[in-house]
Amino acid sequence: MDPIARHAHTPDVSFDGGDLDCGNGLLLLIRKHIDPLPRGGLLEIRSTEISVDEDLPAWCRLTRNELVSWTKAGRQRSFLVCKGALAERVAEVPVAAAPLAPATTPAPTTRRREAVTPPPIPVLSVMGVGSWPRPRWMIEAMHAHVEGRLAEAAFHETADDAVRLAIAAQEKAGVDVVTDGEQRRDSYASFVASRLDNCQLIPLTDLLPLVDHPEEFEAELRALDIPAGDVRHPAVFGPLVRSRPLVAHEVDFARTVTARPVKVALPGPYLLARTMWMECISDQAYASREALAQDVVRVLREEVAELLDAGAALIQFDEPVLSEVVFAGPKSKRSFMCGALSESLGPDHELGFARDLLNAVLDGFPRDRTALHVCRGNWTPDESVALAGGYAPLMDTLAQVRVGAYLLEMCTPRAGEMAVLRALPEDARVGVGVVNQKHTAVEAVDDIADRIAHAIDLFGRDRVLLHPDCGFATFADNPLCAGGTAQDKLAAIAQAAARFR
């Protein structure tokens, strides 16, 4: 498209990107301004950077937004971009965009209630790891909410119905501990960006200019069988503040529909620090990844305090990127999406960093209500592209994390031998994966019982917890299996566990 003398349409919102290029923050500013617009809304981007002439049209094609026109006068350029297609514009009138949140520091939430005592978690408890396949209507509501097309209250009404169905399926399967299925989350980790101040979810397409090898990264996204524009990643624009709960509201609602103990999963502090720290974005608010991590620890501690008061029986921290630290190689896929985008300073440094962050979050809280989950990638049913390796390189780190339970992938051969886990602290419970959520076939009850018996021989009956290797739907748009299969797998675990009670 050639430049023209002046735009034929009046923009609804304008901003000046100065000399920023697409790989140094311009796309993030575009996303911050275009997301609040309705379909058909017009955004003007002013720029003096010559590379934007080629990069912005490419971004528009990738994200399916229409570049309506552009002008050029000396070094000054003006690009008019329509959110979606210009044909969707209903009238040539200004569109009221939502005001942008300033990078300020609102007051954090405080502990809001008298503490609720949860039911105890029995010996040999059966539970899911966290996520449950979302109904199609829930996924549609989620996208509409993130894009500003569905109000908060309407979104949560829809999510409440999805949670009721997820918990009912778990109870029918015979689990002892339920989760809400993470029905309100777009993924197991990135959802945090939609709950924190000065943080925003952006489509993965916006990150292509920020990675070392964009062609390879784009090929990895295609391997997910999900449009890259449907998967979002957290971007930090200012100091992180928790002015509302991250997941305590999930526990509040779940406890109204079940009398069983409720478990809730949180992304771990190391995962969040690795996910959120990106050069040219986060360094606008934080001097280093370590400085960002300090605020991550703070907001997680605020959340844990509220979750304990809310009656969460078990608070699980997800740290799958620990496996990437020790098992990833030059031929490995980016199996944790963008969880490993930021730099790694080597396994010893990263594992020590992760251990210290986890212990900083856990310090002073009751161990028996905390857990750590580790797996090797749960974004595709294709076992051949997930990371592989036993727990031996992780044992020293895991043993030093002061949690009350370890919930570990163990059914897949990629996880190695269970006996290695005997090095875990003897006063901690050990959860072992006894079914593989990646497989569509439901495991035989006899096979599951054999795995349970092996775990009991190694750790003692009183320490063993039972679950699948990972969640059934880590990413909302890419469930590993259907809801019926998930229910059948949990039911098979419950039937096998009954033999030992």
C-alpha cells in the first residue's frame, strides 16, 4: 500500500510512538490502545521509525486487523488501523475507548474475612491437577471478556455455570478433593495478567519481533493447532499491584457448590518471573528480572493469605519451567509457550533462584496446605515433542522447597523412575501421576492399582496422593481431552484407590 496525502477517515484514538520500532515496544503500545476499541474502531499510530513502514502491515496481516491508509511527511508517518475490518465499522462517529490504566500504585487488597477451616485431605486422596476442559460457550465468553465485548458480571455468571459442571463431573467420578477446573482462566498461568494492575494480556503474535528466531517461534505456534492470536501472554507496563484477588474468588464460588475440600492452583513465582520478564517491555517498570520477582513474591503472598482465609484446603504452585531449565536442549520445542522466553543463566543459577522465590512465598504459611506441581510440558498430546528426563537433576531443589506436598508427573515414561522421589522430605506428602491425560484411552484400573501399590511401597500409605500427570486443559483453546474422558480417568483412579482403603 502506498502512502496518501491524508486519511479519509477520522481516527477514534491516536497515539505517538516516536522512534520505537515493532521489536522495541511499539506493538505493545498498539495493543494497549487497540484492545479497548470495539470491532471497526480506528486507531491512528504516529511514528518516525522507518522500519514500521514494512513491519506494521505485516503485523496487521498476522492479527487480521486492517491497515486502512497511511501518510508520510518527511520522517513523520501516520498509520490508520482498523480493529478487524473496516466493513465492520457501523458509523463514522467517535468511539469511546476505555481509558488506559496509568502505571500507578493502587492500594493492595487486604485480608477480607474471618478464616474458614477447610475439610481435611484424606490419605490416598484422588484429585485433578487443576484444569478441566471448558465448554465451547465458556471459551467464547472468555475471548469476548478479554477483548472487552462482555462485561465482568456477565462473564462470571457464565463461568459459574461452567464451574458447576466441572465440579459435578469430578464428584461423579469419585474424587476426594475438587478444583473449579480453572474455568475462568485462559491458561494455567497467563490469566494473572488480567487480574493484576499494570499488567495486560497480549496475543502471542505481538511477540514475534521480540524473540531471537521469529520464524522458528511462529512454526512452534502453528504446531499447537491454535491461532496465535487466540493465545495471550502477560506484559508488564508498570509496578505490579494486586488490587483484587487472583484466584480467591474462584475458591469462594467453588465452596458454595461442594462440601469437599477445594484445591486451587497458582502459577509459581519462578514461572511468573520468567514469563513476565521481557527486555524492552518489563524494563520500563523494573531494573531487572530480580526486581520484578520481588513484586511477584509480594503479590503471591498477599494471595496465599487470602486463600487460606477463604478455606482453600490445598494451594498448589505450578512450576513446569523447572523441567525446561534442566531438560531443554537445542532441539527441544518451546513446550511451555512463553514461560521460557526470558534469559536463563544456567541450571544451577535458575534452580537456586526458583527455590528461593518459592520459599519466600511460602515463608510463615502452614506447610500442610501448600503443594508444588512439576511436569514436562502439557500443551499437546504428542509425547514426542514434550521434554523428557527423570527427576534426579531436580531433586536437590525440590527437597529444599518448604511445601507440604509434591504433585508430580509420574505415569508417562518421560518422567523416569518413581524411586528417585524417595529423596523428598519424609514429612511431605507425595502425589504421583497414575494416569496420562495426554492419552485418549482410559487406563485399566488394574494398571493404576499397580502404580498406587508401588507408591505405597516407596513412601508409605499415609503420604500418598493420587492424580493425573497434569491438567486436562492447560490452555483453554487446546484441551488435552474431552470432559467425558477426563471424568472417566478420574473415576478409574478412584476405583483403583478404593482397593487400598
